[in-house]
Amino acid sequence: MMKNENKFQIAGLEITPGERWQGTLMIGGGEFVLPAAVLHGEKEGKTVLITAAVHPGEYVGVETAVELANELKMEKITGTIVIVKVVCPEEFEQRAGSLCLDDRKNLNRQFPGDEKGTRTQRLASAIKKELHSVADYYIDLHGGDEYEDLTPFVYYAGKGEKEVIEVSRKMAQHVDVPYMVRSNVESGGSYNYAASCGIPSILIERGGMGRWTREEVESNKRDLKNILRYLGIYRTSRGYWNHYPMEVTDVVYQSANQAGLWYPDKKPGDMFSEGEKLGKVTDYEGNTLETSYGGYDGVILFQTGSLQVTKEGPMIAYGRIVYEKDDRKEKIAGYWTKRSSDFKEQRREEQENNSLTRERVRGVLSMDEAIALLPSEQVWCEDMARLSGRGVEFAADLPQLLPSFAAFLRLRGEEHTVTGLSDAKRRFMYWMKSDEGRQASEQLHIPADAGEENDAYR
């Protein structure tokens, strides 16, 4: 990796290699002053732009940006990380919600903006010219508005060059959320427009209802570090997570036909069947004004969490989980297919060893024999890859993890407790969740030059 001799230029500033700059960026000829940080690594590399408070009433992203700017370690950065902590500081400081105070416009509907337009349109134009222009990748942090309740999910850019869409999707797959949604617009939103200009981009949704929690912020930071690791911008071991996001499509954004009292029947993240009632709007006497029904089998992404809904305002959004188009299982299976010749040879050896074959049928094996057979259990390997949240990476790691697993059992004097494949599968799953299993996996992903400075999430 080449040492970086170049200063990083942004909004009239010059940041030297190895510098963590924090302050305010003045864009749009000085009209807009944004709290920000620029972390310019000593090694040359790509630039990622991270923004929060494009909607200033969404707080999880703001706290994430503030903490991340202080926590990332400069010696682990290859390239540059630009963090805009609050895109709309005036609205954020006055608790003005997600619309611009001056013209009551939604910034995330104005891109590419207009330098001669209203204040929000001028801000969008300045972001495009002075922030998007320096980025190779873009991550926009969002959450539910002050009245919106949501299940965490991620949007990825779906309009643009094929390579941009592919990289955007891979970025989304590194987010610890249950669902990901492909966006099918190329303007209006900041990340949508950036992708149309050749910048792989995603938007992470986490939090809502005017709140933020420590758990949500930590999840956001872990996601960002995992994405930065994938992009080659930040050296760290991969963090563990609970989800491997499933593709959601055909998203329906239902608005209320008239103002009233909103009574949802479901919660964000709940699944429903076609035709099932999702909620209703009533008047002050309890008379039903409008009822929401599911148009197909789907999952609720977000909905209004306040009692009132406004006329033509957001009510509920849901989408269809596209199981048949989710190709990650095929990718995992493809990995094992590439190694099929090894499996065939292994099975041939088993058939030549009649005693081992009989023991396998009866489920009576030594610990070493049982562990050696784990990679040939394709269905189990696919399940473990999905449960681990690491996909093909788990498949590549498994052969290297098995010796550590066996050593762990021997150290505890428990090798005689594994007498068959079912025992080995069960014990391996528990071991992967243990501190010892996590440490063994992390060691596989620590770069050679990271040394003792490398920790789990930074």
C-alpha cells in the first residue's frame, strides 16, 4: 500500500495525511455551515462520504456520526472518511422536524437541487457539487421521523450503471438488518442521485419516533465499520450480527386519504397475508373513515406511530419478501459445488472404509471423524452460513476453524462427548457463539500488519 503524500481537499480546506480534522464545512459559497469530520489516512485509497440528519428529526444517525468521528483509529484508515454529522443543523437545533424551516421542503426530495432555487434546493445543489463530488462511496444515515415507527432496514441504489448497483447491493448486505430494499428512482434522494452519478450508495434506516438508544447507535457503528472493512477503507476484523438482509420489493407507501385517528393492527417487522387488515383511520366519534389492507403477502417496514395521520400524509409502508430472487443461498451452494471434487474423493474414501460408513450410519464416530465430515454436510453448511450472517465468507473459513474447534474440545476434556455428526454440529454451533469461537473467527480476518492494535469493531 502506497504512502499518501497528497492533501485531501474539500470545501476549501486541505487535510494532511494522517490528520483527523473536525470542525465545520462551509459549502454553497458559505451559506451552509455543516458540523463535520474528515479522517485522511496515511495510506492512499478511496473516499467514503457518510451523512446524517438529511432529515434532522432522525437522531440515531446524528449520534452515530458524532461518535464514529472520534472513535475510528487513524492508523487503520486507507483512504479518506468524510463524516457530515448534521446536514441540516438549523432545523436540528430548533427541533423543526424533517422539513426545511425556510421553505418547508423535504431535502431528500430535492436532488440534484438548484443553486438559484429555494434554500433547500440550494443546499441540495451544494451537497451535490461539494460533497458528492469527492466521494467514491456514499452512506446516508436515516431513521423513522418523529412520528414514524420502523423495523431496521437498508435501501440500496437500484438505478445507475450495473457495477454501481452491484457494489451498492453488496454494501447493503453488510448491514445488520432483516431487510434490504432496492430503490428504483435516480433523483430526489441524496443517495439516489449520487448513484446515478456513478457513486455506489446506500441509505440505512434505524430508529424513529424522535428517540435514539445506545443499542441502535452501537448497531449503526458496527454496520459502518463492517462496510468500511468490505470497501477496503478500514482495517478491522468483521463484527458479528444477527441478520442477513433479505430482499424486499414492490414496496407500497400508503398515505391517508383524510386526516383522522390511526389505529394500526400490526407492528413494524410483522408479516401479514394478502387481504389481511393492517389498520384503520377513524374520526373523533370512532367511525371508520378508511381501512388499510395488505395487497399481497408481505412485511411491514414502517408506519405512523403517532395517534394522528394527516391528509395525504404517510400511514404505512410494506413490501414483498422475494425469496425466489434471493441468490445468496445459490452463491453459498456454488462455493461448495466448486469443492465438489474434494467431497467426492472424501465420499469415495468413506465407501472404501466400510467400518467408517457403518459407524456414520449408526451415528457412532470419533470426535475427529465427526468433525472431518462437517464440510461435506452441504445443507448444514448452508444453514450455518445463513445463521452466522457471513455467507460465502463462512464457507471459506470453515476448514480453518475446525482445528480450533477440535482443540477447544480437547482442552476441556470433552472429545469423548462427540460421538456422531449430530453432536459435532450442535457443539460447533454453540462454540461459534462462544468467546473462543468468535476469537478464532476474528483471527482469520485480522490483517497481517494490524498487530495488537486491531480490535473487534474498530
